[in-house]
Amino acid sequence: MESAPASSRRDMWVHMLLYPGHTLPTALAPVLVAAGLARHDGVFSAGPILLAFLAGWLIQLGGVLTDNYENLTRHPDDREHPQLVQALRSGALTLSGLRTAIGACYLVALLAGAWLLQHAGFPVLVIGLLSIAASWIYSAGPFPFGERGIADPLFFAFFGIVSVLGCYYVQAAPMHDDWTFWRTAPDALPFAAVALSLPIGALTTNILIIDDIRDRAFDVVKGKRTVAVRFGPEWSRAEFVALLALAYIAPLAFWLGMGFGAWVLLPLLTLPYAVSTVRAVLTLERFEDLVPMTPKAARLLLAYAALLAGGVAYG
């Protein structure tokens, strides 16, 4: 009789809070691309990139858990997440347990970052602290970005540009005793790292856009002013299409304008999957129908990133 509650608690933590179908692809995608570019440039290093992945994933989990904590605190009768509300009432989930999990995520991420700081210097500290702040301020603090309709550029910047640059940097950064950013950064951050980060940021932001379209009715009740609430779902759908177009034009630019070989076009193999995703986002309206689209968009991101990484590494 004791096994059912334990199983339910485990399922709740894994599938509703840790959310691996969403968090793992968004954490892994920039790591793969940075590793591919590092392999291309002859600076690949497995230890730093694995620690960067661990730190990035844990920072993201800290943000996801913070979002759920803030939601349950501010909206204890939340109709969007009835399982979590029920779990909180039954004691299977506690706010103190969520706070502990949030602290543990950020603490372990900082420990991983401490080694990277020794290895790559001061920029790692800047990237890590900014990333933690961004993951927390998305849903917490006096001005949560996620409730003000300005989360999209935050996602694009941190899940795309910052993540790819940071993961590349920890592999390529030369050692300096003074850990001076301005000495190490110009040599360790090529323009290609910035360019390759853009489609990753675009496809990751599209996951958020799907969530905002899906949750629009709930967000209106909660007073959240997401882009889909402020400007309507059609605006969000247009943004989704624009970001998807950016992601699939990018490989052509990498091939024709940046000197990469034709292997960099490999992400175009995911185009049929992208078309089926965008068709669903443009036509589906019901919350229940849009729920599977978030993990589908995450799978698209991961497949695209893996193919881009391979194409860059060997192209």
C-alpha cells in the first residue's frame, strides 16, 4: 500500500517538475553545437564541456522549479496544474521541499562552475551568475520577466547566445594567471560561435512560444502578461514562424558565407518535422492538443543541434 504514493511522488517530480523531455534538450543543444565548433577548431575538451552541460542543466532546473514554486505560492488553486495542487494538499509535495530542490540545483551548478572558474577564468563567473539570475528572475523577484511579456529575448539570449558562447569558451580559453576577460575572450570566442548560437536561440524560444499560446487562458486569469496575452496568439504564431525561418536559413548562410562545408546543411534534414510542428502550432487551439507540441519542439531542437554540431565538426 505504500508503493503507490511513492511511485506517484516520483512520477510527479520527474515528469512534472524536472520535465526531462523539455529541460534536457534545451540544455544539451547549445553544448552539442559548442562541442562541434570546438572539434572543428581543434580545441575540444570533454571535461569542461560536460561540466558546462551539468551546470547549465541545473541552472535551468532551478528556474523551472522556481517557476512552479512561485505559481503554487501565488495561485494555490491553480487550475492549470491540478496534479501539483493536489500533491501540495496531500503532502506529497511541499513548498519547503521545492525550496530545497531549488537551492540544491543552484548550489551544485555553482560547484561545477567553481572548477570551470579555475580552468577558464573570470568570464565563467560572469556567465554563471548572470545565468542563475536570469533563471530566477524569469518567475521570481519584484519584476518577473515571464509575467511581463519580455521573456522571449531572455530565452533567445541565454539559451542561445550565452549558452553556446559559454560552452565554447570553457573549452577554448587559454589560461591566464590574472583571469582577465579582455585578454582571453577575443581569442576564445570566434564570430562563428555567435552565428551558430542564433538558430539554437530561435528554436529554444519557439518552445516558450508554444507554452505561451497553450497557457494563454490560464495566464489571463493569473494576470500574466505574456506575449500571447498582450498581443494575441496570432502575434505569437507569427513570431514562431519567423524564428523557424531564421533557423532554417542559417545553415545556408553558414555554408555560403562562412566557409563551412556542405555538411553544415545537415540540419535541413529536420525540415519535414519542423513543417509538421509549425502546422500544428498554426492550427491547434485547445490546451490539450497543444500540450504534446512542447516536447515535440524540444525534440526538433535537439535533432537540429545534433546535426548542426556534426556538420560543423566534420565540415
